[in-house]
Amino acid sequence: MFGLGMPELLIILVIVLVIFGASKLPQIGKGLGQGIRNFKQATSEKPEELPPDTGDDKEKIDKPDQ
């Protein structure tokens, strides 16, 4: 895990505890958990669920408005 051992993780936890306080730690953990869940969900979506490419964007770039 990035070469971090138990002593390093404890030091990081203490620094986070001092900076944010004990009351904010559950909110931070919840936010991180939701972010990881959303990332996993977004990366596991099937390509066919995305809207098809119509090619309209290329025409807009090739022909500027006059």
C-alpha cells in the first residue's frame, strides 16, 4: 500500500485528527466512501450505456458560424 507501514499511517491519522477534529472524521469518511463508490460505478459502466456519437460536433468545428 504505497510503502506505508503502521507507524506512518498512525502519524497521518493523528495529523488528520488534529487538523479536522474528532467531530469531522465521520463526515470525511462518509465523503470518501461515496466518492470511491461513485468512481467504481462509473468505471464499471458498459460502453453501450453511453449516448451514441452523432458526429454533430465535428461539423460545428469545421464550419464556424457566420
